[in-house]
Amino acid sequence: VAVQRAVDQEFVFDVRVGVHTDGALEQGGQYRGRGVHTAARVGAAADAREILATEASVGSFPVKTTHRRTIALKGIRERVAVCSVEWQ
């Protein structure tokens, strides 16, 4: 939320933020694995000026969410439950 607000105040371009919590493998400073792949796809599915998060990621955080839906992500077999995080 802080990143989205800062970008909105300082720059003229729009940012898409994706949030997903899952495991990742680190090797030589590089991260890989299904969790990293899913996080990248969630970010790519976000609209301009949107924070799009998987439902599992925001479940325990005190944030307001809207636009709950399931989406298909490239390379992920099952649909993923996501929501928009309110930041404005």
C-alpha cells in the first residue's frame, strides 16, 4: 500500500502490484519456483493503479479488499482466487 501511494504522489505513470505468498527456492541470489511464477502472473493480471493479491496472501492482514474473483493465470493449472487491495 505504501509503495502504491508513494508512486501515485511522485510519478505520472501507473504501477501494477501483485502480492502472493508461497515458497521459493534461492540459488545464487536468484529466486525461482512455483511461488515466484505465480506472484509474477498475479502482478501481470493487475490493472493500472491496482494492488492485486491472492486471497491466501491477504487473509491475515488488516486490509480492506474488493473485487473478489477467480482468474486464470498463464502456466498455472487451477484458477486462483484474488482480490483488489484498497489503497486510496
